[in-house]
Amino acid sequence: MHETFSLRRFGLMATLALAPAAGACGPARAKHARPPEPAGCQQAADSGAVRWVVPRPAEASPAEWCVAVGTPVLRNRRPTGDAVVDSLLVVTWNTHVGGGDVARLVEDLRAGRVTGAPVRDFVLLLQEAYRAGGAVPATAPSAYSPKRIATAPPGGERVDIATSAARLGLSLLYVPSMRNGRSADGDPAEDRGNAILATRPLEAAMAIELPHQAQRRVAVAAEIGARTSAGAPWRLRLVSAHLDHRASWSRIGESFGAGRLRQAMALAEALDEGPPTVLGGDLNTWAGARRETAVPYLRARFPATPPERAVATFTSGLYARRLDHLFFRLPEGSASELRRIDDRYGSDHYPLMAWIRPVAAPAVVRQVAGRR
């Protein structure tokens, strides 16, 4: 009993300690509120460009979270060259709402400073991306708005996700989960959520709204396709997700893992059918391995996931935890390796990267699996 009490006390202390960094301060209702738009959370579906998956009504986020944000963004770059792709680098990373220098990471990938050789084809699965400007409502009507997070990268320029994608020449899918700041406090119009950046066009875009815990969470998914140099076509679905760091105060006990398991189950159900899939994200798995059952659950649902090294992906002072994960459901004959990029690029999370070979010969599998 004493051990259980100590674990719960530690977990609750960690929840309270991390809450400000995660934007967990209680939502505030904006002044001069107008009636919310009748479509609620589904009003964010962007003219059919993004397919929306919603939870059961009892588990859905209140509409007040949804009317504070703008619509999704889906912008595809023109593909250059042919569609031959034999291997793909996938990176998952929490960018800390502008603190992570996405441009420098992409520059290092393209220059080969991360992998030892230039990377031509890659996908970034980003969490805590933000979007600013006219696409975000100037005043959040009848809206819940978490406290603003506005960190800047070491280089000093804080760049929103739409601007980053345009400058880098990458395809973009971005779906906001919540507002970033309170209009009533004079904060600029920003929202934040999950994003996918890719060197290939993004197709079959999907937004997956997760069961509500403390904040609104919307995962994003999209497919890319190409062919190998041997002429074999392939398609791969990429997913970026961010689970809640705690549950609401009325059921605070679920903060120790049960709430994240519920969200993981809903996410896996939405991804049950479809092409081979790579899921990456910040699972907020801070409560310890025995309690964080979302991780073994997703590993079982994504059976090609390799063993994880016991390495922290989030650090804050003396606090260090493995919060970020990658999961794989790949066809037979594919190969992947997973490792941490040992540079936070200004964020409070380290990126994780994996090489994916959607269609591979046995000799190539051995080569990629031994790559470092």
C-alpha cells in the first residue's frame, strides 16, 4: 500500500509539474463571446479534403474547444523527378510550439549530418506544431483556450508550420487540436496541433479526434506512394499523434495511464484497415512502464515494431522520461531501425528516426538493419 501511495503521489506531482509546459492550465472563456457554430468540432473538416473520424458523443471534446481553431491545412508540393523511392526516413518529434527548429533539422537531414549520407525522401511526424495568421479566428467565439506556449528556437526566429512547409518545399497536412493562447488576454491568433511534412505528396488525409481527457487531441494521418527501383509499387500510411498528459480533475486517477490507453485504443481502431502504417508521436508516457499500458497495447497492434532502447526523449532538469514512440505495421520483407537523434534543436523533446523500406529484398534488409 505504501508503494502504491508513493507511485501515485509521484505521478500526481509529475502531472502538476508538467502541466504548465503542456499548456494544461485551465481553459478560459473568451470575452465578447458569440454563439458557437452549430457544426461543433466537425466544422473543422476542410471541404472534404480531410476525412474526419470522431469518437462517440459521450467521449467527444466540447464544441467550445473546436470553435477556437481554424480549419485544417493540406498543401502538396509538386513532385520533382520520378516516383522511385527505395527507402524512406521517418522522424517523429514534439516541436514545443515553435521552440523546435524544423528548418535546421531538415537542413541536417538533406546534408547528411544526421544519417551520414544525404536524405532525399523523408517524412516528419510533428506534434505541438502551431499555425498563426488569418486562418485562425481573431477572437475565439464562446471558446476554451489553453494558456499560450510561445517558445523560440536557438536561432531566434519562431516560424509557424505553414510557413516552414512553404520555405522548405515540403507537402503539409496540419490539423489543429486547440487554440494557442487566449484572445481575452491579448494573445495573437494561433492554434496548435499535429502535422505531417513530407517530400512526397500526401493523399487520403485523415483527422482522428481522440476521446476527450483534459484537452482536445486530434491525430493526423496521410498516405504516400511510390515505386521501387525494381518497379514494385508501394503505399504507406503515416500517422502523427499526441496523447493527453492527464485526465480531467473529475477523474484524475485516469492520468496514470488509463486515459492514454483509451485514446490509444480509439486511435488503433481508426487505423485498423488500410495500407501498411507507421505511427509516431508523443504518448506522454510519464507514469512508469507498469502503468503505461498504451505502449504494450500499441506494440501488439503494430507487430513490426522493433525493441525500444531505454533512452529518454524528454528532459526537464533532473526529470527524464521516454515519452515519444514509433510503431510499425509493415509488410513482410520490410526493414526498419529506430534511434534517437541526439539534438533537441531547441525543443524539449528529442526526435526519433527510423528507416523504412516498404518493399525490400533479403540482402537489402540485412544492409538497412545494420545501418547506424
